[in-house]
Amino acid sequence: MDLSSSRLRRFLGAAVRSRAAVVVVACCVAAVCMALTGNVPLPPSLQFIQVGHWVYNTASQSTYHVDGATGQVDARASVPGVAQGSQVTQGARSGYVVERSRITEFSKSTLSVENSATPPATEEPVVLEVAGGPYLVYRNAGQIVRLGDPMATVAAGGPVSDPVATSDGTVWIHRIDNGAICELPKDATLPSCPARLPQGHDGALSVVDDQLVVIDTTADTLSPVGTDGLGDAANIGVDLRSTVQVANSTVDGRLAVADPDQGQLHLIDASGLLKDSPVVKPVSVGLPAGSRFAGPVATAHTVVLVDQTRNDVLTYDSTGALKSTKKIPGSGGASKPAAGQDGRIYVDNPDGSHVLVVDGKNGSTADVDVDAQSHRTPNPGPQTETQQQAPPPAAPPPAGAPTTASATVPGAPRGVSATVGGNGSVKVSWSAAPSNGSRITRYVVSWPGGSTTVDGSSASTTLTGLTSGKSYVISVAAENSAGRGPAASAKSVTLGQPADAPVVTANVSSGRVSVSWTAPNLHGANLVNYQVSVSGQGSRSVSGTSTTLTGLTGTVTVTVRALTKYGSGSQLTGAAGTKQVTIPAGPPTVKIVKVHGASQGGNLVVTVDANANGAAATCMATFINVNSAWVPCNGITTITFNSAFWAGSVPVKATIKNSEGTGTDSWLGDPGAGFVFLLFPTALLAGTRSKSLWKSQKGKS
């Protein structure tokens, strides 16, 4: 559409006044970027929608852009050394390859790597492609990363559930430790928490008509969230478990809630509940039994679930009708649906060789074969020395020769891996590349500073003479009569030995865990820091050899690893040192359950029920004014006074102690017939009657 400057101003002004969404998209040939032609200034509120989806392809060690509208791969950026299954997201000018240990930024205009950063936690984050982002939400660690220039990390204050976002770029999170519902507006540096679920209630967030709502899965209600807290709760009419999975937004006004435990997908009239208008009865449809699901993810008219057990993509409409079932190519990974800003939903297969594109309007699903298109995808980035030395294409056949199908260069080898061996060697392995009409004659194995060739029937080779402590990205490319195909790279390897495991100790006092460890053998590498993690929680970086942990309960395992580097090489993660520790729930308690005399030997036996509350404890009994020895105790424990005789009621006291405090209990009664006679030097008897009885007994003897 061609608009003059004046017409364009009127068009934009009218759109802003009516609050209509304005999307201006111009696709650059190599960069898949968006630009507004002309010199008309943009309104501040104008947001660009990111078109299409980026996927990381393990075989070629590159990220590709898939145009969801055409099903075509139209751009490629080489990002070697990335782990299989890594997510890729995009902002206005950059794309980001997100690994557990690294975030790599590449330019969407030059298609080259620009920067890398270390994430705040080693868990897989939830990715949100929204205005002002994209965002990475590390749920267990309670950290939110805003990608862009500059990159920023915001602490949520505690672990969170799945986040959602409204159209203005506000990210919403639910603190699962205290029930707080918090918002992080676009460009904000700290979250604020305007609402909170009742104590002990579980919940999930979603967006209905661009309004944040919370599903209280304990009370089975839906409530809007505003600046002044939770709005009126409406009963949703479905009995929900705390394990349900709630869609990010509504489909035709209905909110999709998956309950894999019950094998049900519920579609709830959320728009009607918010408007306090007549509500349509919830629709429930059956899901395949015994499956694990990712999703649901919703567009305006379609809901997508990924059956990770059967490797299927399932699409539904708002009535619960199954629109399509599509098998995900490949195996060995747990695919997830991702909502694109273009109204489509994308599902990558484990190695990034295929992307399933779901049409957000009718639920149809198309399979984009990334591998098949990758050797035709241009990459304007600089050529490597190996690429520059590639042989020219074969000469055309002479005139009059029989016509046959033309061969093309091979595809990229699959499954390239590099394993460090002894004496500075690296074993490189791969699976055969697609020959594309002509026999593969050789493979070229290259690395920074060198290359070698092996026969086309080979699937591995061993490289020697590499420098210890240096990182290498090793690539493999196939050649046939048509030339050399695209290279595939293994993940970066460093010739060096990871650090040994440190010896970890842990002491508990007043709910605090003091952790310390020995400095392990680093094998000549430089220490980066220690990574200290706790089971079920995030990790922290520590420069010294001790730290203090708080807020823990029950039995947990503390793990310490040394991160090291050889020179400027990549980080090596050392072996894990672990220590299991139990944090007491509070001071110990003790209860005297029985005091009786033994049938033989004149012994007095005190039986107690000791509750150590998770820490080692010892117990002692006091009979009149004589103390027993301290004995380990937890649960039913007996304490015996030897050679004791008594008559009448006697006092007994029990004491328990551990690192968290002490507890006591008292008893007064008659353990049985007899005279008091204690063979302790400090034994004192209270009461005139007891003394006379003792003297009488002595005279008789």
C-alpha cells in the first residue's frame, strides 16, 4: 500500500485516536526486519509486531527464520556450539539463542553474533515475546531477564508460576511462596504486587480481554486483578486440581484449562464471568489417557496442546472440537508450543529440523522442513577460510548428452559431536549428510587454525596436536560432484580437565545452614567461581569457600561445583560435591509416657516420646534429684536408673536438647511397691516418711 506523507499522518493519527492496533511491516531480504518508509515520526505508543519464528537447527549449528505465512525459511544466522533443543526468541533488532548456561545475541540485520551473556540461573526459562521484551522468566530462581540493549535482570523475590503478559508489555507473575500477584511494566526495574491470593490457595494467571485474571484452583474461582487488588470472585463451575495447566489467553472468550491427571480439557466462559453476564456452561473434552502435555497455548480462535508422550500437536476450537492432529517429526525431546506475535503458534521438533506452524484462525497445522530448505537459504555473513577454498561446481554436461536430474551440493551432516580425549585429542563423529543426487566424495573437518579431510564413507575422525586449555568449535561439511554443502558444527569443546569435586560440610543453627567446602584440584585452570545450588531451588555464584543459606525446611541436598577456565576458553563445570542436611522445624519436645519398676534388679525405667524436629537430640531423666546419663533419642526412648527401690509417689523429669533448643516434661506418681534406695552418692530423699522407711529397712537388713 502506497501512502503519501500527509495521508500516512492522518492514517496513523486516526489509528492512535481509535486505539486500534497499527502494524507496519516491511520485510528486508536478508534480515527479516520491519521498517516504516518515509520520514513521518512514529507515535510513541506504536508497537511493531515481530513476524515469524526463529528456530535453532542442530545439524547446521544455525538459527533459521520461518515465515509462518508462506512456510518458507528466509534467513539464517550461524551460531555454533549451541546445545540441542535451545530456544530462540526475537526482539525489534536482535534474536537470542537461549541455553541453560548462555544467552547468545545475534543481529537480525547482519545475521552475525554480537554478544553473549550468562543467565541468572541454569534452569530452562519461560520465554515471552511481548512489547518491550522479549523476557525470560526463571521460575524456580525467581529471576526475570529483559533482553535488549541494555539487558536487565529483575528479582521477583521468590519462586513464581508460569508468567503472562498484557498487550502493553506488562509481565505478570504469581509468587508461589506467598501468593503475591506482581506486575513488571515495560521498562520498569522493580516489580510491584497489587494483589495476593489467600494463604494456602494455589492459582494460575491468564489474560481475558487484555485484563489479567487469576484462577484460584483451591476455591475454583476466577477473579480480575487491578491496581487495588483482587476483584469479585466468580465460580467457574469446574472442580480443578492444583496441577491443572491454564492457557495464556482466551479463545473466542473461553479460557482453556488442561487437567492431564483427569484426562480433560475444560473451556470456561471467562469473558462472560468478567462481564457478569449470562455465562455459557463450561465445555469439557477428553484428552489421550496417560500422556504428558505442554500448553495449552491460545490464539484468538485456536487452542494448541502438545502431547509429549505421543509426539502429537493437537488443535481445538472454542467449542472443544478437535481441528487437527499432527505428528512431530523426530524423537528424543519434549517439544513445546510457542505463541508468535503474528497470531500463529509454532512447535519445534527436538533438533530444529522441522517447525510445525498452527494457523491461529482455523487450527490447521503445516510442517516446515527446515533441513530441506537450509541449503538454499542465503547467509550474507563472512565466509570462513574453508568456505572460500571450496571447489567450484561441476562443469555442465556437453551438448547432446542425455538429460538427467541435476545434482546439488550435499546437505549438512547430522549429529556432529566432539569429545575430548587424552593427550590433547578430540574425537569428532557425525551421521551421513544428504547426498542430494551425487555420491559424497569426502568430508571436510575444520576448526580455527586448521582443517583435514576424510573419505566420504567415514563417519568419524580423531584430531590431534590441539592446544590444551583452548576452546574449539569443530565443523564438518560434505562434498560431492556439485560442490561443498553447508557445514554443521559440534558444541564448543575445551581441551582441559574440569575441577574435582569439593568436600562439602553443612551446619544447621536457628534455621540457617552454614555451608563450607574445600578448594578442589583445578588441574591448572583458573577459578571463575563456585556454583552452590539446593535441590528444588536455584543456584548462586560464590567467590569464596563458604556461604549461608536461609529459608530452607526439611531435608535438602546442597551441591557445590567449581567453574573454571583455561585462559580465554569456555567455562568448564567441575564435579559435584554434595551434602544432605535436614533443617529442623523448631525446638525439640519430649513427653513422659510411662514410669515403672523392672520386675527384676530393682531398676526404675522411664519411657519418653522424643520429637527431635529433624535434628539430632539427646535426652536425660531426673529421678528425685539424681540425673541419668544423656542418651540419643528420637521417638520412643527408654532411660533406666539401676538398683533403685522406692515407696509412694516420686517425681520424675525428662529433658531433651538439640541445636535448636530444649524441651522438658514432668511426672509425679507411684511406679510400684517398694522402698526408695538409690545407689548414688548424691541421692537425697524428700519427706520424713521416706527417711523413716529407709532407716527401718536398713535396721531389718
